Amino acid sequence: MTAAAERGTTTVTERAVRRIAGRAAAEALPGEAGARATKCAASVRGRRARLALGLALPYPAPLADTARRVQEHVATRTRELSGLEVPAARIEVTALSAATAGADAAAPGDAAGPGPSPATARAPRRLWSRRGLPVAGIAAAAALVCGALTADLVRVHAHRPASAWRVSAVRWLAGHGPGDPSVVAAGALTALLGLWLVVLAVTPGLRHRNTLRAPAPRVVAAVDRTAVESLVRDAVGEVAGVGPVRVRARRRRVAVRAGLLFGERADARAAVTAAAGAALATCGLRRSPRLRVKVTPEAVWQPPQPDTETVRRRDAPVLGGVTEGKA
């Protein structure tokens, strides 16, 4: 049997101990909403390790009991996995956060670290297009021109006459000055092309998409405006008395035009506004657009007729302070 001194040594680094302690802290807080480890430090001296952790706990919460539970679990778990002696772990409560359902504890030993929560994650205002078609067109034109020039240079260095297209281009340029109409037209087209490319470079594009509130860290989501229009149109179409509905969604405004078949116009407009607002709320847009609602009576619409009894009571003469027909 090989002696222990001849089998070599095993060294557990401080980084490994720190990651083990961070994972152990996450294991000790599985059901605590909003609880997480914010920082973790470890020092290894020989066969002993000292740990210090910072915790963010939900409010209200039994701080002493929770910290004691984490302290015992981290020390025990680190001792089991690393084989080092861990006398105790120093726990410091660094923050109190509002309890939120579904919050997961993140281990501070990870390289990525705890990411932002969905409530605080920021979504971009606009999605930028990759401009695939213009880039492909420019790349193809540049490749064609460079390929033709390279082929002509190889042809000349091989002691062969230059290509006919290059000879014709040189002769044409030699016979046309800067004031020539054809040169001016070519320069104007080139300037317009450059201006168009600059506009493409500084504008985001994808104008028909609206960004959504970030559902999770490092997640970017968007919805097409036609989908928003369909949702609003379906919601408004279920309002009683509303006929044809037209919806036009823009980046900052949603316009709804609804035709009224029957019923009170004011009540229908209020119901349409409420239905459209609820539909927009379900979309989860990053920026809530302004809602413009217009209810127009259709040709078949007629004003609601008042109740006959109400009209009779309203028009009845008043005798001695008592309405006629009443006891």
C-alpha cells in the first residue's frame, strides 16, 4: 500500500471554498422569497477555512433564526464537500427587501453573480435592425469591384493587355470633367446613397415592433404592432352595441375607432376605453401608449327611447307639491 506522503497533496483553493459556501447559502434559503446571498468571502490557512457571508433577507422575517440556520448549514456543507475544518461562518445581514414570489437565491461565488430581478431589469427602448439587405448589397458590390480590379491587375502582371472595361472607363473619365452633367449626376447619386447609409446607421429600424418589459434578466422581448392591434380589436369587439372596429397602433399612441350599433354613445365610449386599456395592459409593453378612442354611430343606430313611465311622471303637472297620479 502506498504511503500517504507518497500519494501527493490536495489543495482546495479559496475560490472553490467561496463557491461551495455560496451554493450552500442558496440551499439554506430555498423557500425564502427575496432572500439571497449578496457576497461571500473565504480564507484558507492549512486545513482550516474561515467564511464570511452577506445576506439579503425579506421583510418581515425572523433575522436571528434565519441567519443561524444559514450559518450552521454553510459550515456543515462546506466541511463535508471541501474536507476542511470550518469552525463557523460569519453572517452579516446587509439588506432587507420586500418579499416577492418566485425569487431565487443566487450564489455569489458564481462568475456571473446575481443578476437583476425582472422588476428592475431594463428593456431597450427600440430594437435595432441588423440591416441585412443593405449590408449584403454593399458587400456584394464591393466584392464585385475588388474582384474585377484584382483580376485585371493579375492580367496585366501576366503580360497580357488590360481589360476592355478598364480601358473604356479610363478614356471616358479623361474626356469628362467635373462640370459634365453625367459626372454631376453620378456625384449626386453617390451623395444620396451615402446619406441613405448614414440614416440607416443612426436609426434603429424595426419600426413595427414594440419592446416589452423584461420578463427575466438578460432577456429582450418584442411584439409586432399588428398583434397589439388584433388584441385590442378583439377586446373592443366584445363590447355590447359595438360593430366594426378599426385599430391603429403606433409607438406612442393607439387609435381606436368603433362603430356604434345601439345603446348610449357615452356608455359605449367608456366601455370601449376600458376594454382597450385592459387589452393594452395584458400586452406588457415597456412604454404604455396613449389611447385615443372615437365612437361613431352607424347608419342603423337610433337614439335610445326613454321609458314611457318616466316620461309620464316627468310631464305630469304638480298639484300642491304632489305629483298627479301619486297617492
